[in-house]
Amino acid sequence: MSTPAIWLADAVAWLDAKGKKAWIAAMILGFIFVWPVGLAILFYMIWSNRMSRSFFHCSNNRRQSSTGNTAFDTYKEDTLQRLEDEQSAFQSFLQRLRDAKDKTEFDEFMNDRAKANKTTA
């Protein structure tokens, strides 16, 4: 005999096997026919992090794929690592630029405030 918990677990497993599109279709159909069901599915998808790319293994799996040629695979891995390092360095550079801009704007605000205080005093 099947309990509702087992039935729900089977439904979740079936939807997981079908992928993100099945979850979205189930949510839309839930909203169309019985809106609380659609809302419950939406909350469950958010709560269980089923909307993320990594949950459905949609992320770029470039590191797991192998061509069979070890020299090329090593070259590819080194190149990808170098690009990731460059991306990290660039993001650090952008953060430093944002921080410098924030400091300049803050200093300008403080100078304007000090000038305003001198004129009123």
C-alpha cells in the first residue's frame, strides 16, 4: 500500500529524472488547475534549490570530459586554469576600482558637507 509520502517521493524522483522543464511544467499546470498546488511546487522548488543550474547538472562539465589524448587534455586543463585565474584577477581589479570610486565619492561628500558647515557657522 502506498502512502502519500511515498507517492510524493516517487513524483519528485520522476520530475528530477525529467529535468528542470518538467518541474516548470508541473508548476504551471498546478497554477492553471489548482493554484495552491502551483504555489506549493514553486515554494518547494525554491526551498530545495531545484532552480539552480547545478542541481540539474546543467553546469559546464568541461573538466570531466576527456578526449582520450592526455597531452591535449593537459593543455586544455592548463588553459582553463589560466583563464579562471585571469577572470579572478580581473574581478579583483574591478572590485578595487569600485572601492576607489566609492572612496572618492565619500570624500567628495564629506568635503561638501564640511564646506556647508563652514558657510552656516
